[in-house]
Amino acid sequence: MTQQHLTFRDLMSRYRVSQATIFNWLKQGRLPQGMKIQRTRRWTLAEIESWEKSQEFRP
């Protein structure tokens, strides 16, 4: 089974926030670090869903 990887744009759309907000959440440790692939960052859908549940996330 192939895992789906999310981009900054995917997260921006998912949470209806700006790219600056995603960067701030990363810097503050409020968002999983994901993985860096060359100069980009990606998150697995499972990683994000797990994080949402642990944060009692409310979009």
C-alpha cells in the first residue's frame, strides 16, 4: 500500500491557513516536522491524522 504524502499547499488547504502559519507552527513545534525531500517538506496523511487526533484538532 502506498502512503499519501501531503505538501505545504495541501496543509494550507486542509487547515485554511497561509504558508506563513504552517512555517510558524513548524517553528513552534505545533506541527509534526514531516520529512525533507531535497528542498521540500512532506507529511504522510497518517502522520497528520494521528497528530490531529492527539491535538483534538478543530479546523
